[in-house]
Amino acid sequence: IVYLKSRDGEVRRLLLSLLLLAAWEAGSSQVRYSVPEEAKHGTFVGRIAQDLGLELAELVPRLFRMASKGGGDLLEVNLQNGILFVNSRIDREELCGRSLECSIHLEVIVERPLQVFHVEVEVKDINDNPPIFPRAVKTIRFHESRLLDSRFPLEGASDADIGVNALLSYKLSSSEFFFLDIQTNDELSQSLSLVLRKSLDREETAEINLLLVATDGGKPELTGTVQLLIKVLDVNDNEPTFDQSVYKVQLLENIANGTLVIKLNSSDADEGSNSEIAYSFSGDVSPNIKTKFKIDPGSGEIRTQGQLDYEEMKSYEIQVIAYDHGNPSMSGHCKISVKLVDINDNTPEVSITSLSLPIREDAELGTVIALMKVSDLDSGVNGEVTCTLTHHVPFKLVSTFKNYYSLVLDGTLDRESVASYELVVTARDGGSPSLWATARVSVEVGDVNDNAPVFAQPEYTVFVKENNAPGCHIFTVSARDADAQENARVAYSLVERRVGERALSSYVSVHAESGQVFALQPLDREELELLQFRVSARDAGAPPLGSNVTLQVFVLDENDNAPALLPPPPPSQRVARWVGAGQVVAKVRAVDADSGYNAWLSYELQEAAAAPGGARSAFRVGLYTGEISTTRALDEADAARQRLLVLVKDHGEPALTATATVLLWLEDGGAAPKASSRLVVGPAAAAAEAALVDVHVYLVVAICAVSSLLVLTLLVYTALRCSAPRGEGACVPGPARLVCSSAVGSWSSSPRRRRQRVCSGEGPPKADLMAFSPSLPQGPGSAEERQLSEAEQLGKVSLKFFSILNICYLLCLNDSVKIILIHSSAFILYRYPIVQCMVSEINFLY
């Protein structure tokens, strides 16, 4: 409480000063409070939440906490009202000793986001320590022969307080023989001396009792006393004397044990044993001094013993007594002031007060990761510490307060590239040579879902035989996710669509974890030749990421359809008996729902149709045409009713058959034509036949030329591919991009260029070709690749032209010659899958 008892002008000036002081404190970056020592529990210190700009409602959610350096739990914060109060007894002398400044440094930490505030609470001294003398009773021996104004130094009292509270004044009880002399030296310390004002007479006064009172400057004043018992001695009346009353010495703190501090020299005006001097420490010297120093009684040399530490004690004051061997002995006194000089003998210390780990890889720049504090017990330049961090890392150190640092993010993170960082923080002081200490911080990068699952290739081709078992495994897809843990756990699913009138999920299914693809029902190639669908791979991140892959499932044909007669033939047909040899009298037509070899039909006449008696049958059937024709001219011996049994058979394994029964009635009616359709006579017919022969010759020559060009192209193409560099040519095995899961064969694609290859299973080659060209990206390629591409294009053109010529030629030939030419023209090249395909196409067109 401040009472203002002055004029109005003085009040205004005082208020203005207070406002300026408050404005200065508000602009400071550090919050400061003050509290007197020995304050009671619960004493108000300050509204810390309000002063730090924090709302009361966010103290608990943001994990408000406070830590102090060496302050223990002296102060506490009420989280309900944000008030800083005294929690336990604060003893300034115990906390800071004799230091002029005493503060409790508080570190206030809140999270979400992480913030650090520094609060300094000044502990004000109160006068709670009275002056204390080293002893309650001090005995002093004075010779009766001592001269007037003889001085006897006294050890002053000490006060644990500071400032005015430690400013001591002394008062000596009244005495006719002595008075107290107080001298202040340049260090503001006082030297007390008991001065003789009147000559002593031992016979009159053998002992004198005095009381020395020390009073401090606090409010209220506290006092301390010491009783001085003065014994008056007789005889030896000269005391040893020193050159000076105070000696000053400076020593390095790392000085070696046994080093000479000072050599004292005193003199005594007496003679004989009364002038022989011995030295010793005063009885008031503390035990700490006796453990650090030793004195030689004869020579007066003071040497070190033990290790001197500037951080433990910065200076020593040693009281030395020089006494003679008189009877009674007389003594002289002096003080040695020893000051230690600090050297850089303490390494810095680094402590990590808070860690926020792991740090997400998508964390923003400036995110605080750790809080650090450095300290050095040395003083001056030796105690100035700087911190550095490992180079070439996406982090940096930011100084937030004196000797306080924050480790913050300074660059982007990618867990897939670097999953963790081993940081080394180096604290180096300013001494010469400098000392340093390191602290290691392991920063783990937390994963975020920033990588979608990736398939090895955008699409796969799968071959499956029809009539497969329900639930059979046909393929396995696999996607890789570069993320970790849940973000890398991939689940597979079908991208649902409709296949015709049915849902895709009725045909296939995908196991969510393994990626295995299963066919849920038997596939029928005649119903579905190609099943194309997409499989989705999606991770378990939040939000989830995914990608798709296309599967082309080709259904391979099996011989599961027998030949079907189409259309049904009439129950019977009538044939005139005058029909000559080679005349077509009927035709059996059949189709097969299969493909390739399985759909290539052949016709045979069963033995039941043979003539009775072993005679040659009058009819035959075309092997591949199904035409029933006469083998000879019919005569009267032939039965009027001819029953022919035709067997239709495909080329599958095993072959499937169908039979057709044809009834022929031989009739005698009608006259025979003048000339058979096969035996046309006359100049016009001869000319037409000659022209047809010429066309056949031209076509045969053209086919042979194109066949030669095809062979040459295939040889050049094979030579170019086999001469390509290793790893790129067709003769060197490479990573397969296409998978064939059936036993029929496989098809592969190079990563550099598209290839087509037909792989057949065991058994004789079939004139059936399946070639697929998946949509794979093509690069620009090298010169060799362009040559291969040109050779491929030339081969394709030659094949197309060759096929056209064959088809045109076949249209001009009769049935038997067609079949012979088809197989003879492709016999040499039949080993190539392309030629096999051509044969199948020609048969189909026919």
C-alpha cells in the first residue's frame, strides 16, 4: 500500500512514472514478476495466463505445464483462474546465496500448437537473517605492556541477506580501555579492530569482558552479538608485525596441488625466544579453507592442497596469525585475499526438455520438434555457448531465449526417401581452446498416405481353357504401395460392370488380400471369347488411394461341340440312271460351333454304303466338301434304292462326330443329255478352259513369288532380332510382361517394343493362330528397333498379299484341287504360326 502525501503535481508525476513502467513491461518479450521470500503458501504472484495471452478455457486442453530451473515446486499455477501463486517456502539465501540478483526462471509450455514462454520471478530479499559472528565468545590476550592505540583485528559478523539488509553496523559496549575502530576497504567490506585507548595493568585488571553488537540495516533491524573476553598478559611486550595488513593474490583455478600462494614475512622487535615467530591460520578460519590451503609454521609459506574450483568458490579470505615464543607469547595478524581466475574447464551441457515425435512427413515448415537448453558452469566468454546442427538436414535450430533453442522443421520430408534422421546437436563455448558437447536426437518421420498402390504393368493378358472348374484360380494380381503400415495395406476388388446382361461378379471374383482372381463358373468360348475387366487396388489410408489394372481373359477353345448338320437334308433324292462318273448328286452340309482345328470338318462314307458282293461303290463323298458324287456310271445292276451313311468328323482331340443318312432313288426316266456338264465340247468351251488354265498358271507364279518374299522377310527378321544387343533381342530371355495361365501356351511382351508370339502346348501343331497386341507404351527406340519394325511391317504385307492370292486362286479351282493347293502351298512354311493361321483362315473362308 502506497500512501501519497504530497501536492497534486507530485502525484501526477508519480502516476506518469508508474504508467511508463507498466508500458515498458508490457512491451518486453519476457514476463517478469516479483515475490518476497518467505511468502506464505498461496501468496498471489501474478495473473500468468492473462499476461501470456492465454485463455483460461484452453489451459487444460493445451496441456499447460510449467517447469523451473532449480526452483522445484516453489511456484504453482491455478488452472482454474490462471493465477501464479506461492506453493512452498521460498528461501532466497538457499536459492541464490549471496548473489545480488535472485530470480526463478519458469518455462511455460503449452501444446496444440506447441508454444514456450519464459517467465522470470524475482525473489526479493527480506530481513530474515540476523548477523552471525563466527563464535559466541572470543578470547583475546593483551599484554600489559602494549602501547596505546595498539590494534587487535576482530572477525566481523556475516549476514546471509543482501543489500541494505546485509549492511552491518557495529557497536562495542562501553569500556575505558578499548574502543572499536571500523575501516571500509575498496571492496566495501569492513575491517574491525579493537584499539587500546588506555594502558593496561594486569595487577589491577586481569580480565575485561566486552560485548560487540552487530546490527543490520533491515526493517526491522536484527542483531548479533559476540562476547569478547580480554585477558591481560604480562612480560613479552612486542608483537610480530607484517608489512601490510591485507595481501591480495590471484590464482588460476586449475593450479597444481602444492603451488606456493604467498610467503609471509613478519618481524618482532624483541630478542631471543620472544622474537622467534611461528605462523598459523586463525582459529576463525573455516574448515573449507583448511582443506584447500596449508601453511608452513616456520617459513610462513602458504600452499594449495586439493583442487581449487572457480565454480565452487570464487574467492577466499585467509586470516593468519604470527606469534612469537615469548612468555606470554605475542601475536600479529594479517589477511590474505585469494581470488580465483576462471579457466575453460567445464564442457557445455545440452538437455532436451520436450520432444514431439514422430513428425508427419506432411508437417508444415517451422513445426517445433524439440526444445533444448544449454548451460556452461564457466563464466564470461568461457560460459557463452553456441549451438549448431548436423548439416544437410531439413531441420534448423532457432534461439528462443538465452541458452534456449527450438528444433524446427526447415524443409520438406518424404518418409519413402528417408524414414528417420539422426541429428547431432553440438554446443560449443567461447573459451580458448573451446570445449563442446553433443546430444543426439533421433527424429522419426511419420507416414502419411501419399502413395497409391502401383501395379507392375497397366494390363495383363490371361488365357483360360473353357469348361474350367467353378472357383478355379486363373491369375494373381499384385500391387505395391510405398507407404508403411496401414497406408501400405492393399485390398483388391473388382471394378463392377455388366457383361452382356449379367454382372461381372457372376463370372469372376478377386480375393481382397491376396489378389487371386477366381473364375466363379465354367466359361464357354462359344458364348464369351474375351472377358475384359478391371481390378482395383486400394490402400487402407485416410483418405484411401487406389489404382486399377486391366485384365484380358481369353477363353481358349476345347472340342466340346459335335458337328451339326445344317440344314437337314430331304428324306430322299432321285437320281437318273444315266448320270455319268463324277456327277454330284447330293451334298451334306455341317457346321461346328468350335473354332480352329476343332471346327475343321471332314466327311467320310461309311462302309455300309459299299456295293454288295464287294463291288466298287458307285458313290463317294468329298473329304472336306461333303459333296456326294458318282464314282462311275450307273447301270441296271445298281439297286434302285441307295442308302448312304456319311460320317462328319472334326479334328479335335478327341474327335467328335455326327452321321447323316442320305437316301437316293435311281430312276430310269428321262433321256441322257448330249454332253455332261463336265465334258463340254466345242470351240467356246475349249477357249474358256484354256483361259482358265492361263489364269491358274499366273496365280501359281504369283503365289510362289510372294511365298519366296515371305521366306526372305522371315529370314531377315530373324537375323535382325538375333543380332540385337543382349537384353533387347528376341533370342535373349527378358522379363515377361504377359502371363499365360493355361497349358496351351504363353505370350510375352518386351518392355521396349511390342511382340507377338504364339506358344503351343505338346502334341502336333495345329493350324490355329491366336495373336494379341495389348496396349503397351512404345518408346522412340533405336535404329535396330526401327529396322525390326520395318521387317515386321513388310512381313505383314507379304502375308496379307499371299492370303489374298490364295483365296482368289481357290475360287477358281474345283474342290479337290483347292485342298491340295492349300496344303502344298503352305507346306514349306507351315512350321510358322503365321502360316498356320493363314491356312485356318483360308479353310474358314472356303
